Amino acid sequence: MEMLSAKYNPAETEDKWYSYWLEHKFFHSEPDSREPYTIVIPPPNVTGILHMGHVLNNTLNDVLIRKARMDGKNACWVPGTDHASIATENKVVAKLKAMGISKEDLTREEFLAHAWQWKEEHGGIILKQLRKLGASCDWDRTRFTMEPDLSRAVINTFVYFYKKGWIYKGVRMVNWDPEALTAVSDDEVVHKDTQSHFYHLRYYVSDGAGNPTGKYLVIATTRPETIMADAAICVNPADERHRWLRGKKVLIPLINREIPVIEDDYVEMDFGTGCLKVTPAHDVHDYEIGLRHNLEVLDIIDERGRLNEKARILVGEDRFVARKKIVKMLEEAGNLEKVEEYTSPVGYSERTNAVIEPRLSAQWFLKMDTLAKVALETVESGRTRFIPEKYMNSYRHWMENARDWCISRQLWWGQRIPAYYLPDGRYVVESTPEAALEAARAICPGIKMEDLRQDEDVLDTWFSSWLWPISVFDPDMPGNPGHKPNADLAYYYPTNDLVTAPDIIFFWVARMIMAGNEFMGRQPFSNVYFTGIVRDKIGRKMSKTLGNSPDPLDLIKTYGADAVRIGMLLCSSAGNDIFYDETQVEQGRNFCNKIWNSYRLIKGWNTDASIAQPEASAMAVKWFANRLSLAVETVEDHYSKFRISDALMTTYRLFWDDFCSWYLEIVKPSFGEAMDVATYEATLGFFESLLKMIHPVMPFITEELWQNMAPRKDGETIMYAPSPVSNGYDASVIDAFAFASEAVNGIRNVRNQKNIPPKEKLSLVVKGWFPMSMEGIVKKMAGVGKVDFVSGDSKVSGATFLVRTTEITVPLTGLVNEEEEIAKLQKDLEYQFRFLEGVRKKLSNAAFTAHAPEAVVANERKKEADALSRIGIIQKQLDSLKNK
RNA sequence: GGGUGUGUAGCUCAGUCGGUUCAGAGCACCUGCCUUACAAGCAGGGGGUCGGCGGUUCGAAUCCGUCCACACCCACCA
């Protein structure tokens, strides 16, 4: 074989192996007799592009799915995209605007044609990008939430709930986005403290004939532009200050419309002036007061946030412009008493950042009570587990307070609500126009198709994505009349793990649990792993506007996909935000290089059957076999608890420290010499096990080396090589090696301090316990030629150090500075005395020996004995140095 | 305003049941090395009052209280 380059080159290998995997359909899954392991991707927006959050999420997904595959499960990762109605419609509107086309000038059909074209151009880019990351999705199963199949699932679901009586239409105060021209759900409103003003306005008491008397009351409002819609002034019935107003009428400034003064407990006496203007059409709470007092609802703001003709003044002005103007008018009219600076929470649209306008409109709602109750129970019973568990609390709070879900959106991009109106205003809900016509004829014989008008609204995007774990397998959705059993659904559902960000716990996770329970009678996934939010290294969220988000594809190009995956995983403990730092990707790249070069070393070795296995090598093989088993157990434990970064770190250190720095250095033959066959084969075996352990996190380099290290047939892959298993381990071997490595460190330390070149052989005098099996290893790793084991009374001089209670001396006549040696020993002695003092204090405490468990006390006694023994040794050394 | 969570080395984090020579890891840093796999490397090293205070206990990074700082979620004081 050709010489491998000194540096790993990811670009060359990644495309090659990804194509190989695709070619052999290694990612594809079909139901069979194996245990299934299923993940559905959190579908990214169809027109989105890959950002660091996706990298994190999909790396974790890929690690889990690859691990499961190597564990022998039938692993299926279903990819796909979300039509993201508001986000996508906004993008299309913006694009059309740039082309000089306004949405209003288009018919619904024309607009949708543009939208679909946009989708064809940009849709799925993100899925292609995921391939660069190594994501092993079953691409044959790729889904899109607005494809015909999944749309059918959505419509059927709507009809299902409507017929169940859980979907209803109602006029409600909704969160209106005047830019997107649609209602949005409560969850899509972001409250931000906003600097504004508190205007104190005089309302004069009417004389009964619509003329102002000299008396007035004062209200405080942040929205003076809505006074024309006032229906009453409200005071608290217990408020003495305003008793005189009872039964009076007052006049709205500027327009002089007469409104009553009413009383309601809602009004806080100590806030503002104690007088509240009630504007039922433009405030949720005012609307409720209006209902209680039977007040007129006067809507003076249009869908774009402009005053309409009902306002009588400032008609056509934007609400914020109108606010400025009306303040001036009020001031001139003498109605403005004062203006205060004021900060209050204001709702903004998550999508457009427009200030939300509370607005009355007819919307469709889905009842949440039963769905939420069952969904809460699913998580509380542990059928779905949250990792980390802390999200349980907010989940419970939300589920216990879930309000009915406003599922209609005044958009075109999405599934159109299957409600069909008759000319008389009645409507029917059916999954197809034909069925609707039939239903309509039942209540209105002779009606024709062209008489029916379908509802203009579409459904909230989440009303399709909540079906995702079911609909990707069976778009017909169980629960509907005539539904046939579906083999895929039966096999893959419920899915195992869901990896997602915590900010969509209510939008998506909770609702999938609801749909899963409703249609399947059980949870859609067993575990939900919440990732953190990816931030830059100084803690800011990654965003386009800040420009602090690297392009993942650039990173992959520079460092390689494996390195990017490692960089992401290194800093990702579950549930904590991720502070992304490019140095972590560098660390990943360095690790790739380390793996690469260790392989170059092994590959360069020649074997010679006539060479006997050196003792040190035999011991190293024995030790590493044990060490490997221990690590496998640790890693498995980490995976079982979703501690992915810990699993990675354990593997990383096993490879770098134990395998490269210790094992390979021990078995490495001198330059130009051959190696014995037994060691060589054991080494290859270890290396393969290590590659398999690393593969889920670094798929490309491990496939490359695995393919290279032995002849492989076409169609073979490390992807399906079984995960290494533990054969159990002998703790005494691992401990003996640990002792040996401490001894080696001590000797190297002496070498460093005395400036002894590495090639110069040292001799060693050992007093005390020493694992004889490790002698060869110590000799090789520390450059030691001769070891003398002597009794405790022997006098030795040189550089001395302790390993546990064993005294090891490097005899160095000439090189040892006795002053320094004495100072060092004295310092050590002091430490030992302090330590002993602490231990004895504990032991002399009667309460301690009485209360503490036997094992703890015994351990303290051992500590005492060890300390005494070490003190004895050090003192003897000091004596011999001083008496010279 | 209410709730939840976090605070351990310069940075990112682990630390399970209160007790192992427990104060750890990785990175960064310092010193010495271009030693024939790897300078993207090797060998060695320094560094923390476990956010503050108080309590429980024989014993506290760990449990309780309180305060401080930060983060997130929820929320109608017009």
C-alpha cells in the first residue's frame, strides 16, 4: 500500500465514504425481526439553511442512531422538512416584493405557485447539507409536512377532531400580527419590556345632553389612540375617591361621545388614577369587562394596524402615528393632564417583530383540556422521560394551564381548513369537497358545488408537525374511519429518542405527545433529550444579524466533518447552553490527526514469526485488554444516561492516553526492527475495537481506516460492525499498571529535573512493594537498565521518590544536590504530618468512630498507617542524607 | 411580579448515596524537547476559600436556611 500522508485529509475521504454508504443503502431500514430503534428528525424549515443549532442537534441524533445500529438494532432515522407556514410565507412575500409584486395583487393560486417554486428551489438544501455532516438518515423515507400524503393526514385529523366536538369556531381576542396579517398563537408572542409613556387624560362629566360640565375624571393610558373605541370608564366599587361618579356619564375627548362610568373589581385602586378606560375591541381584559357589563364593542383598528372610519378622527393613520398626533390634539384641547415615562411589557410577534394588536376575530380552536391532561400523565408516569428532568416542571405548569389552541392562520401557505360554507352561513367540515357537498346536501338539498365556499384560512404549522412521528410512517392516520393497519407504523412506533431544543417543548414536543396518545394510544417517544442553545463563546445567541454564527459548511471544509462533530459534542452537556468556540473544533481535528498517525505507526510495522513476544509487550496486551473492557463499560453507562460528551471524553482519553501514550509506546519495536506476531495481532484487534467505539462520533475517519486496515469486501462497512463489548476486567491488573505508570512518571521527573537525556539508561533501587509483572514496562517506558530490589534497611543514595509506600531511588552520585534533596524531603514530610494530624483528629473523635460506618473508619486507619509508613521512610532518608 | 435552573481552575464542564489520598477532566497556560507515527506532537509542571453568610452533622462541593449574581420560562396592573 502507498504511504499515508502525515496529516489526515478529510475532504478526500468524506465524500467517498458518504457515497459508498448511500450506494449500498446502509442508511435504509425496513421492518424485520430485529429490535427497532427509531428517531424522527426535528424537521427543519424547508427553506432554511444549516446553522450551528442544526449541527448540534443532528450530530447528537447521528451518534445515537449509529450507536444503535452497531448495537444490532434495526436503526431508522426519518428525515424531512417542515413547511413552516408563517416563516416561509414571509420569505415568499419578501421575495415577491423585491420583484415588484405585491401579495394582494395575486390570487391565492398564483401566490401558491410562487411559493411552490420557491420551495422547489430552496427546499431540501438543508437536507443536502446534513449529508456533509455525515448524517445517516434514511433518505428514502424523506418527508415534507405539506406533501400530499402528510397534508391528507392533517386534513383527516382536523375532521376527526371536529367530529369529536373538540374543534370549534369562535370569535375571540387573538394576537394579531399586523404585518403578517394573521393571528398567531400565545406561544408565538414574545413579551419585551418597552419604554413608553403613561398619558393622563381628562374625561369631562356630561351634563346629560352631551355637553361637558366643569367636572372631570382622569384616566391613565399607554394607548391614547384607542380612546375613540372606549365603551366605558371603570372604577373599583370600593374606591371612595370615585364614589361621586356613580351613575354619571362622561365624554370621550375630541369626539365627545358619551360613555357610562361602571364599577368592577378588576380595577386596581392603587394603580394609575384608579380610573380605567374600557376598550373592549382592543384589549383582552377590557373585552372581558365588556362581556360582564354588556358593553358595545367598537373596533377602530383595521388589519394593518391603521385607524378605520369608526374612529371618526385620524382615519387611515397607523396606530403609532395616530398616537403621536392624538397626544398633540389632546394637549391642545386641554385634555392632557400629564405624561409619565413608563416601561411596560409589550407583545411582539416572534416572526415579524411587529407589535401584537389584540384583535377580535373569528378563529378555529382545538380544545386542550383532555389532550393536555393525558399528555401530562404520559410524562409524569415516565412513559416519556425528559433529559434533563428539570423541564418536567415547566411542562407540568404549561399542561395544567393549557388554553385552547388557536389553530387557524390567515395565510395561504399551509393546509387549508376543510370547512365549507353554505350561502346561508352554515358550514360543513369534510375531508374532501365531494364529501362536503354530500354533507351540505343533507342539510340543504339541491345545493351545488359552486355554492360552497371553503374557509380561507390555513392551519397552524404545528398542527401538521404534531403528527410527525405517526404521519411519516402512516399518513392515513389511525383513528380515521376505514383505516387499515400499517406495518411500518406498527414496527417503528413508538420512536425511541427525540433530540430537540427546549424552546419548542410546548409548540412541538407536548403536542406530539398529545397526538401520539390520541391516535396511537401511547407516547410517541420514550426519551426526549433537550439540547442547549448554541451561543458564541461570550454567551450571545448565534444570529445572522450579529454575524457571530460560523457557516457549518465552511467549518467542515476547513477542519473536516468529524472534527466539527467532536467540537460540538465536547461542549454539550445535556440541557445546558453550548458555548461554541472554534478551538474545540481544532481539538477535534487534532484528534483525527492523532488517530490517523497512530494508524500510520501500526501500519508501518513488520512482523517476524521467529521473534518471541517480549515480556513487556505481553503484559501491555494483558493490561490494555482489561483497560478496554473497563472503558467499554464506562462508555455504555454514559450512553445509557445520554451523557454523550462524557462517553466521548472517555473514549478520547482511552485512545490518546492509554492506547497511544502508553500501550503503543510499550509495544513499539526499536527503529528498523520487526515485531512479534502475537503483539501485532493483538494491537490490530485493539485498534479495530477503538475505531468501532469512535465510529458513532467520527464516522468518516473510522470508516476510512477500518477499510484500510484489512482487506474488505465491497458492501462491508464499520457502520454495521458490532460495538465492542466488555469481557470483564481484572482490577488488580489495572491497579498494577497504575502503580507502574506512577513509577515511570517519578523517574521521568527525576530525569527532567536533573537534565538527564532520554537515551541515558538509569538504574533503580526499589524498597517495598512492587508489581513484578510490570518490571519490563517500567524499564522500557522510563529508560531503566537495571532494577535492584532491596530490603528496608539498605542504605541507598540518589534521587528518591515515593510511589504509595514504596521508596524508589535513582542512584545518581554526582548529580544530586543534597541541600535540595533535603529541602524537598522536608517539605514532603511536613505535608505528611499535616495529613496524619487530620486523620488522627478524626480517629480520636469518639463520635466519629461511633457513628461512621465500619468501612469509613477502617479506611481512616489505613490512611493513618500509610502516612506513618511514609513518614518513617522520609525520616530515614533525611537521616542518611544529613549523616553523610 | 411568579416560577425554574445555574454558580467548582483562565475557559467549558464532571463530581452518583454526605465519607476512597476528593477537590477532578479536557482545553488554555508555563518549562524542556524538531526523541524516525503525529510540533495538529512528546515529557513534565503550576493553578481553585467549590458564589457569600449561617445552620444540621462525628464529617458538607454534596443536605437545610438566607443573601448575591446570572440564565431561562410564565405573567393583563391599564
